[in-house]
Amino acid sequence: MFRRLKGWLPPESIRLMRDWSGYGVRFEGEYTSWEEAAQKARGYDEMAILQEVSKATLAVRDGKAVFERDGVLFSESDSPYPLLAGLLRVAALEGGRLDVLDFGGGLGSSYFQCRSWLNNLATLSWRVVEQPNYVKLGRAQLADQVLSFFDCIDKSTAGHSPNVAIFSGVLQYLPDPSSILARIAEIGIRHIIIDRTPIISGKRNILAVQVVPVRILDSSYPVRLFSRQSVLQPLEGKYRVMAEFPAVDGILGGLRRRVEFRGFILEKKFV
């Protein structure tokens, strides 16, 4: 039904219909702590998700699909142009050197989606910081001279100087995202790209439960819905926003909670 109506109804109407029918992602509740939100969530099968992401990533690596997002394969190109613009700008400013710290980058999803645009750079390094099970699998099946995997920021930067940090679709799932952004600022990485991050109206964050429908995953987990000011606050005074853009996720949620996914390209200030 949604496919038939998509060409006739406004996008907002389609979004509300999906939410009403339980077909779309939604955000429920308002909790006082991350722990309380986690208790209300059903959780998910972490190993099953890792297996799906691994299978999809290997298919992309082997040329059987164009790219994957959250374990879902796509056969047609959908280049992330705002992210690419930010990365190529960094390379242009750094003499053709692009050294990426990709926090929460899974098995290199963003790298594989962007790599055809970056192959001609003078120097390219892409370091993913992830959970240990992702790091183990990534090192065994995907790591090469460009792509590598680490289980913490400090290990990924030991003897190394990344010139851009990426946070794509990850900050909202961290218990303490501010401390991670503050650590990046402390290290002094010159450029930061935040992508696929949920922004709500108002001046404060909301801790909620993100419910994913059965057609995708049939799970729920704690999520932080950011005010625009709060997501940037850990970088305030140290970085300037060079650009802001709508993320590929678009607008999710229903009448009671409209969540717009956005991205930011930031550059370190120099005194």
C-alpha cells in the first residue's frame, strides 16, 4: 500500500501512515536516566546483527552490491554527498592527506560507500573504532593497508594523527556522547563530521526508547534525542560549524514526536 501511495501523497502523510500502522521506526517514552530507558527496551541480538552486517559488508567488498547501511544491501549508488564534501575538503586543506577516525563505524560501512571517491588521494587511512567483536571480525576479514580497526580512541591515535573524526549514526546510542566528543576535542583533531544524528525542537535532550519494526529488526533500545544546542555543546568555543545538512534518514517518528536527522561539518578554531 505504501509503495502505491508514495507517488500520490505528500512525504509527511506517508510518514504518519507508516507510524500509525507500526511500519516505521518510532520513539517512545521520556526517561530520567539512560539506565531507566535501557530497562524499558527489549534489546536486540547483538551477534545476529553483527552476522548480518558482516555478510552485507563482505558482499560490498566483493562487488556484489554497491553499498550497505545498517546491514541492508543496496544495488544502486546513493553517494553520501555531504559526508564526501566534508572529507574532500579536509583532503584539499591537508595536501591530499585524508586520515579518518571513524567512531562507531561498524565494519567500515562509510569507508566502502565513499572509497571510489577517495582512491586518487595522495594518502588515505581509515581507522574504525568499534566494539571488540566488530574489531576482531574486521581485522580478520576486512582490514588492509587503508582500513583498520581498534577498540578505543587512544589505540587508534597512538603514533598517528587523524585529521578528521566521523560520527555517523552513533552518538545517539552512547551512554555519554559528550565525553567522547570532548575527548576528540582534547586530542585536537582539526575536523569533525557528525552525521545521521536525531535532532528535536526545544532546548533539552530526551532519553527515549527507539522501537524498530519487525520488518527490519523487531527490537528496541535506548536512544538520546538531541537538541541542536546540546549535540554541539561539548565542542563549543573550540570548533566552528562550517555546514549543517539533512541526513539520509530524513524525518522519523509520529505526531507526538517528530525527529529530524541532521549532520554537521565542523572545523577547529585557531587562536
